[in-house]
Amino acid sequence: MVHCPDCETALADESDVEFVEMDATTGFFAASKRFYLVACTECGAAIGSGVAGAKA
């Protein structure tokens, strides 16, 4: 079983984490990909991050 590193809540279902899309338009150029953050729905702690496919 996986647990949140901050609040120790069990992360057993997809509903236990929140996927938040991050704005990729910082700096001079807009990024061609979407960045996202995975957070615990109980305490909001960041669990991980990544890059999704190209923006449409």
C-alpha cells in the first residue's frame, strides 16, 4: 500500500490523488507540452510531477 509522505493517508484509488495541470507559458516561449502535478487530496502535498503530450 502506498501512503502520502506528509499525512500518511493511504493512496489506494485514483480519487486519492489530484492531477493538476500547470501553466507552461512562463518565460519568453510557451512550452509545447503540458506539465502536471500529482497531489494528495487529503493534505495537498505534492506526490510527483510529469509531462504530458503536446498542447493542442
